[in-house]
Amino acid sequence: MVPTAVGHATAQPTVAQPLGDGAAAEVPPPAVPTARALAPVLNIQRFSTHDGPGIRTTVFLKGCSNACAWCHNPESLRAAPQLQEYPDRCIACGRCVVVCPRGAQRLEPAGRSVDRGTCVACGRCVEECFTGALTMAGRPMSVEAVLAAVGQDRVYYRRSGGGVTFSGGEPVLHRPFLADVLRACRQDGIHTAIQTAGHYPWAWLAEALHHVDLVLFDVKSVDPQVHREWIGNDGETIRANLRRLAGQGVRLAVRTPVVSPVNDTEAAIDAIARLVAELDHLDYYQLIPYHPLGEAKRASLGMAREERCSAPDRHTLERLADVARRHLPNVRL
Ligand code: SF4
Ligand code: SF4
């Protein structure tokens, strides 16, 4: 998924269980047990211009069924809230150590540290940490609360032809919530879009489509081996869902994050463009350069570094866009 998202919350993890990094599998994943009226929200980003037409509000839901090695929102991979640490902001006051009910926080001469195996992401330490050295990614929000946030910018949506986009993570995993909130936005006259990576049973997407004006669909590779190595599944479910989606009459945009050495070759983009060229109702195809933003976030979550990925240069991107244009009329960079 494309834009930055950083969540701040202190609530208990009551609405969802973690899918886990690397949760992606050949068989579509089990449903995230999201309560109908709540979903784990990572961030609500106002005045977004990259997630559909016009000025939009992008709502990032937490939890994903893929496991892209280069994910630039790694805090969105798991559905449950997660503690994030920023050591350079820590003044070693020890307040987090005092309040932690699990004894997970430690303050030693070398600095503060947390035992993530013991931490239950209750958020008590975040409430006490006034320097911002500790934050919580993800908080449960109701349909009504999300609607209130989205509704603030109605006037901008109207003037710009914008609306709301639900992104992630994978918003379709939270399908009862998603259907409710999309329906309510539509009833309020707000243009609706979802940004999805497609790895789930078709019925889950079909439920959302009743209330969606535009689907932004990610295709990262059509090579099963590449897909398995870098994304955690062979992509067959994703491709089948995309083909079926194209027959539903909803407007569609397909997007490819271009990541070296995953898919930054003419052969890789040519194969994706050929697949996309078969689709009806396509508004545009877009290449999006990889951004190493996720690395700092991985560190804040206690995740290991991912050093294999890098960004293609501008010349390569232009060349790959020309390759896609051999098959598609509307290619964006
Ligand atoms: S409360 Fe914040 S600033 Fe104080 S020791 Fe803990 S992390 Fe550092
Ligand atoms: S979020 Fe984790 S480290 Fe912080 S108080 Fe709760 S259990 Fe302790």
C-alpha cells in the first residue's frame, strides 16, 4: 500500500487477533475475528491525493493476508495493536518501567528496552511516556467514529471529486465493518474506494463491491515462484479475484509497486501488463516506485531489517512504463 501511516492508540487489543508477519499462505487465510461494529484502525489520513480521484480521506485498517518483504507499512501487517519504540526520544525517566503490569519494560545503564515476548500491548507505558519514545500502532474504532472523521471533509470531496479510500493492511479482511462503513458513506453521498491486495476468498470482496465506486488493486508479480518468495503465496487467488472483479462493472485501477530485485525488469512488467490488458472497466495502470520508509518502522516494531530490496531509478521506471504502454492505453508513473 502506498502512503505513510502511523497509528497512535492506547486501547486494549479487543477487536482482532494478529495474523502475524508471514501469515500469507496458499490457502486463503481465516477470517480476522473483527466485531461487526469495530475494526483496528492504524491511521486516518486527511487530504490524501494518491489514493483515488480528488481530495480524499484514507482510512488504514490494520492486518494483512500478504507478507511483502518490502512492505512500507509493516505496522499494518498484524491486526492487533503493537508497541512502537523510538529510542532517540527516550530520556530514561523510567515511568514506563513503573507502570508496566507485565514487567516487560527495563531500564539499564545501556538504556531502556522492552521484552516483546512479555508485552501484551496494553498501552499503559504509552500513556506515561510524554516524550513520544513509545507509541501504539492501531486502535479499535466504530463505524460511527470513522464516519465522523471522514465526514469532516465533505466539502473538499464535493469540490474536488474526491471521497474516502479504505486501505491497509488489507481492508477486505475486516469485511463486516467494511461493508457497514462503505454503505454509510455511500448513503451520505461520499465517493468510495478500496485499496486491496486481493488475497482472500472472492465472497469477501464481493460483499464490499455493493458499496464501492472504485477498486485500487495491487498486482506485484504474475510469476508464482517470485510471488511465493517475496509475498508469501503463489498469487493464484489474487489473479483469480482480479479477473473476476473485472467482470463486475466496478471501476478499476491496477497498481504495481516496483521493487528491485523483485519486479523491476521488462519481462516482469510486460507479463503484468498483459494480464491487466485482459481486464474490463480499467481506468488506469500505475507503477509506484518502492520507498524504503518501512525500514525505520520495522526497527520501531522490533522486526529484523529487510536489506534485499531497493528502489529502481527514474530511468528504469520510465522504461518500464513504456513497456506497459505496449499493452495499455493509460499508464501512470
Ligand atoms: S517513559 Fe518514555 S522517555 Fe521515559 S524511560 Fe520510558 S520510553 Fe523512555
Ligand atoms: S504495552 Fe507492553 S511494555 Fe507497555 S505497559 Fe503494556 S505490557 Fe508493558
